[in-house]
Amino acid sequence: MTAYATAIVTLFFGSIIDSSPVRAGPFQRAFSAVRPSRSAQPDDATPPGQASPVDAAGPQASGVPVDLSKGWCGGHGVPESVCTRCNQALIAVFQAAGDWCEEHGLPESQCITCNPGAAAEWAKLDPANRANQFPSDPRKPASADTTLVRPGAALSGTDLSIERMPRLLTPDNDPLCPVESVRVQFVDASIVDKAGIMVEPAARRRMSASLEVPAEVEFDATRLTRITPRVAGVTLEVPAGLGDEMSAGALLAVIDSPALGEAKSAYIARRQDVQLAQADLDQARTIHRGAQRMLDVCTPASPPEEVLSALSESAVGEAKARLLRAHAELQLARAEAARADSLNEQKLNARRDLEAAHSALAAAEAEFVALREEIAFDVDRTLRQAERGVVVAQAALDAAERSLHILGLTHEQIDAIGTEGDERLSRYELRSPVTGRLIERAVSTGEAVEPGRALFAVADTSSMWLLADVYERDLVRVRVGQPVRFIAEGMRLSFDGRLEWISPQVDDRTRTVRVRAALPNPDGWLRAKTFGTARIILHDDEAVVSVARESVQTDGCCQLVFVRESDTSFVPRKVVLGSGANGYVEIIRGLNEGEMVAAAGSFLMKTEILKGNIGAGCCEVEPGR
């Protein structure tokens, strides 16, 4: 019979291992926490004198009322009205009632790990009284609540049994699949040998792994420049052609723009205003300097001869004549006052004549002082007005220059305005700001253009982007920095690069995630929109945890290995698979190095646990899918 069992393993092994892993359903994405497994409590786990866990679980221990009119959840062994796994909104209700097991993510009254008798208590409410479909109390005899495994005549009903065990949720397989809640228990070690079950340790072996996905080449967006004119007009020349190599500053098109002509004319006028204002300021400064020298020289006490000699070369204008005339009148009034004083001493004039002479002298002195102050104020005010005129004119010129810069003219082009003919004032030259290849040209000679419309595109093709789509299930193995090799369709060439970006979102239609790699392209063989295959090197000749390929089984929604607990018992363990080579397969998650797993004969145990899972509700489908 051992040979017969081995034949069964050999017959079904290829179809199980070679088939693609079943893609996890929507419940897989709903759970992310990995909960540790807890072995069943021994028969003497309850100390004498204390209440049995059965008494602390079941509907009588829950503070949440049960409504049987809503139906029965056959998949989880409780009424629908209290099933938190089908209706997650009930979690908050149980937590508020103080009935929640944080360790296992279930109500304490339903947790068969903490309270193994809970299932039997809840089963009493089942209208169909199908208590044998629910996890049993591991302390009861196997004949009362176990599924007997009978692979053939060589194994009797008491040789092997399937026992329910605590549930373990994993993030990569279906989290609602209860396959890990069972234990395969043999009567003794001889039965294990009789069934042809062989065990091997999970060990590290050197493997290389890659992931092949469809990919497409695009221009590097950081090296792509779209060029638009800043003025409206009509194209006069378009010397640039598609595919041309463009250097920075290369001429792309010449546009006749009335708006540019008006802006240049305004700039020329403002520049002339600045020149005139500067000339006025220079003249005002000359007059100011002359007036200051004149006021320093021409004082009330200065002799007329010295004043005339000192101011003979000063260009002060009318103020000079007025001040010299006032100075002469002051000197005359002073002489008249001196003569009146002399006659008064000789008693030759009247008192009235003396007073009149002194009064005329005081008036002349006052008028001279006032004229000096008036001249000083006038020349200062004229200078300030001239300086303000220059500032205003320069501000207007700066505004006109900024307008030209906004239109795209450089400092050199602005400085050259006025040196060219009037017919070139409206000439606008559109030039490339970067070095690269011209990949787009959207204008022809004589065509009207508007600001903001992209007329050209220049790309640096020395490096290109490779965009690929990776399925969600493969993301666990993909990392930024991994080597990527691109094989282009129709070309016997490959291009190497590195993964540099993984999108943070999943495409809602294809359920894939976009990744990007940078590919050096010094010879220009890569072109945008080239399709091909991207091979992402996950690891190269790296020692990874692996098991024999025949150790891995699938129950339809999960990948499994059977881990040996003892010489007579095995437990199924959900695992995430990686690459395979030489009869071994990589275990990415779910198994530690050194753990002993069943190789030959594992298929036999899988078929037996599937018999117990029929109708267990582990393959539920989200509505609308």
C-alpha cells in the first residue's frame, strides 16, 4: 500500500507544483497582520477548582445579543448577527462590550484558541445542528470530533486523524482560509513511514531569481524640454528639422511679432528719456557748483574787484547778474552812509539826511542777504528735480526692459536694440534652451502662432526611461536599486539599468503597479515607444531559504508546506514562494531555516485536509466580483 500512496503523490505532484499560484481574493488584501500560532492547550491546562474555558465562552459569555433571524454563518460557525469576520463593523460593538481577543482578532466568546469549547457552545444555536462542521475542542476524543483519514487499506480509521488547531492569518495567502487550523496526527511513527512520508529541513541554497514583465521605453521626463513662443505672430522661417541635433541657443524659428515691435519701440523711447534726464542733471549740477562758489566769494564784506575777478569764469546764469547787482548796490549804500557820517561830523548836513543814508544801507544789506538765500534755495531745488527726473526715467526704462525679458529676449539682444533697422524690430527668434535631439515640430512657415502653444520638443536621449507594470503579488520581491535588463522586440540587443522608482498606487483597472528604470543610451539605439520585456533581477546567486519542490502543495487559495511538529504530527503552513531551481523552490515568507517539512507524501496529507475543508467557507468572493 506504500507503493500505492507513493504513486498517488507522483501522479498529482506535477499538476500541483507546475500550476501558477492562485491569485489571492479580496480578503487577502483586507488583512495585513501576521498572527502567531498557538498550539492546543493540554488536557490538564485548567487548574483544579477553576472554571473550564468552555464556561467562559459561547453565546452565554458575550454581551452582544444574538439575532438568529439574520441567518447562520456556515463558514465561521456563528450566527450572522455576531460574525465579525463577515461584518467587520461588528468589531467595534464587541470591543465596546468588553468581548474581544486582541491576540487573535476575534471576540473572546468566539475564540477557540483561548477557549477551545467555544465552537461547541455556539454550535448549539445552529438551526441545522451541524456541530461537526466547526472546530472542536482538542481535549475531546478523536472519535467524537475529528475527521478520520483513510488513504487506503493500509491505513485504518484510527491510524491518522485531522485535528482543528488555532487559526493563523498571513498577509500573502487568503487570510480567511482555515487550512492552518488543523493538525495531521498519525497514531505512531511507523504509520508515517508506511504512508511514504519523507521529511527534509528548510535550508539555504544559492539561487538566482528574476521577474519578467512587459515594458515600454519613454523619454526621460527630466531631460525633455517643450519650447513655446512668448509672443503671438506669424512664422517667417523654420530652419530646424525633425531629428536634428540641437545645441543650446540654436535657432528654431523666426516669428514676426507686432507685440514685440511695440515693446522694442517703447524701450527705445524710454532709453532716450533717460539720456535727456541725465543731461539735465549734469547741467543742474554744473549750475549748483557755480552758485555755491559764487555765494562763497560774493559776501557783504567782499571788495567788488575780488568778486568780479573770482566769478569771471563761473557759468551761473541770471543768478550771477542779480547777485552782482545787489552786491554793487550794497557797496554804493555803504559809501553813501560813510559820506553822510563825514558831513554830519562837519555839521554840513541835516539829521534827516544822515538817517536816510543809514536806512538805505540797511535795506541794501537785507536785500543782498535775501538774494543769497534765494539763489541757494533755487539751485538746490533745480538739482533735486533733475535727480528725480533721472530716477523716473530709469524706472520707466527698467520696466520696458523687463517687458522684453518676459518676451524672451536676452541682455545681449536688448543691448542691440536700436542698432538694427526698424524693419527688424518685430523679429522674434525662438531658440533652443538645451542641447538634445529635436523630436517634435508642430509649426510651418507662414503659420500663425500664439503664446503657450508648444511648437518644438527637444530631448536628451543619452538616457531613457523604461516603464513596466508589476502585479501586486510580485511587489513583495521588487526593490528600488535592483538591476533591470530590457530586451526590445525586433532587436537583438539588450540594455541594462537599475530600478529607480516604484509607484505608490495600484492601477484600478489592471491591478498592477508601475515601476521605472533608467537605461543608459549612449549610442541612441533606444527609442521612445519601443516595446519589449523587462527582466528584473530579484537576486543573483544568493543563499535563500528553500525546500524541495515536492514539499509545496496548494489547496486552491494558499501555498502550503507541512511542518513536522513531532514524529507523528504535521501542521500545514502557508508560505510565499519565490524562484525555483534544481528541484528546489525559494520560500520568501512563512518558513524558517532548519524547520523540518514533509517532501514525499505531502500530497497525501493535502488531499486529506481538503476533505475536511469542503463547505468551510474559505473561498468566499466579494460581492460584485
